[in-house]
Amino acid sequence: MRIILLGAPGSGKGTQGDRIVGRYGIPRISTGDILRRQIAEGTELGREAQQYVDRGNLVPDPLILGMVRDRLQQGDVENGFLLDGFPRSIPQAEGFDALLLRQGKRLDLVVKLDVSKRLLIERMAGRRVCEKCGALYNVKSEPPRKEGVCDRCGGPLTQRDDDAEETVRQRLAVYEKSTAPLIDYYDAQELLVIVEAEGSVDEVDARIRAALDARTGREEGAG
Ligand code: ADP
Ligand code: ZN
């Protein structure tokens, strides 16, 4: 399964992505996670990327495409992968298509998570992440059992720097301008499935599963 998870920041890509990769046993590749790790480690790429991430802007396409190309060299992508947060612009999508073509591979599905703007802002304001293991929570909708403490590993929960309200608005504006055009791009390739992504994590999960099952079923049926 080669899947792209598309959606505005706060649409639930991280949470739902975790579930999908658990079910299919494929790695989740999040360009945001890779960037945050590079920034934390202070690598050259991290230092270059930080100025963009902090302002809620897109890191330049060539940097991102190089990062993804390197990641796809690793052996664990043999049975597929889930991309979360990539591609995020038409040039990234075109670069990725060229990369896949060279490898003789193709995408199975692009899942777009649909959430109203009002809810996006609310979700990001409440989002907390475990500093140790990266588990995601929301103070309103998915609170940890004990406030500020990770259920899984006991690590401290914090708010991402770029989840501050002003940066959130900038990230949403960037999404509308640069990323939303990918919906038509993948629809034209007949890869797009739109999933209504308000409601509980389990409800959305069930809708995604149905969409993926329908897709695999159809492919088997077609031989
Ligand atoms: P979210 O989807 O919640 O906005 P991410 O973790 O995917 O969060 O991304 C955080 C930031 O990392 C983005 O605002 C952007 O600055 C940078 N980033 C992540 N992925 C990409 C990408 N594919 N292209 C450009 N910038 C990216
Ligand atoms: Zn944790």
C-alpha cells in the first residue's frame, strides 16, 4: 500500500496516520517529524529549515524532495508507506511522481481528511505531544489520563511551538494557497478519496478503513 494522507494542519493526519500504519504494517513518513528531529539535532538541514517552520511557512521544495528521496532508499518501504505532510505543493507532487516513475512504483490512494476551519483552529490550540515518544493528545477531545503526562510512556506533554495561534493561522493560509491545489491534482489521477474527518477518532478511522478496503477490493476484482 502506498498512501498519501492529505489535509489541513489539524485535520488529524498524525492520529489517523498512526492507525493506518498499524493496520498495514507500513512505515509512516512524516516530513514534519523528520524536520523537527533535524532541528532538535541541529543538523545543517535543521538549521536551514527552522526559519520556515517557526513562521509556519513551507520549507523549500528542493530540501523536502531530497529528504523524501533519501528516506525512500531505506529498506522498510518495500511493502509500501504512508506519507503524512508530503507532498505539500504542486512542485513537490510533480517531483514525487518523477521519483516513483524512476522506481517503477505507483501510488494506491490519496486520502484527504476534510475538517471545517473553525474546528481546525480549535484542535490545534488543544493539541499536546509527548516529548519522549511523540504520542498525540488533545486537551479537549483526547485528553491523557493524567494531565500533562503521556499515557504510553509517562513522558511530559508539551505544545508544539508552531501551534501558537498566530502561526496556526499562517499555516492554514499556506495550506489553502499551496497544498489545497493537490486535491484537484490527485483527483485528475483518479487517486483521491475524500473522508469527512469531524467526529471521534474511531469514527473517522472507520471511514478511512472503508475507503481503503473499497480500494483494495476493487483492485483485486480488476485482477
Ligand atoms: P501540520 O500538518 O500539523 O502543519 P507538520 O508536522 O506536517 O504539521 O509540519 C510542520 C511544519 O514543517 C510545516 O508548517 C512546514 O514548515 C514544515 N513542513 C513539513 N512538511 C513539509 C513539506 N512537505 N514541505 C514544506 N514544508 C514542510
Ligand atoms: Zn510518551
